[in-house]
Amino acid sequence: MTDYSESLIKSLIEKVKEYPRFSEKEIEKFCWMAVHEYKHGVLPSEYDIREIDEELYLKLLQEFKSNI
């Protein structure tokens, strides 16, 4: 398992909260978007199927949920 810096996770959490129409009911979607943007440099398009860093996504999701 990859270790991700605390500063990376915190910055991605802040990015998630700043997305337009952010909703805590859709945390999974917004965390996925943040990890996609981090990996590919752009937000995903409607039918974007590029892979993301799943470990980072799960870590971000876990941290986000523990901070709510």
C-alpha cells in the first residue's frame, strides 16, 4: 500500500469541498473527481473512463468520512 502525505490528503479534501454543487450525499463522486483531476490534470468528462489511483481514492474517502 502506498503512503500518501497528509498534506496531499488535506489538499484534496479542501478541493472536494470547493467543487461547485458539492454535496455530502455524493462524497464518493466528488472524491473520485478530485483523484481524477490530481492524476490526469483535468476534471473528468461525462464518459471519462481513464483509470484513477484507487488506493488514493479509498484513502481520501476514508479520511473525508472521518472528518465529517
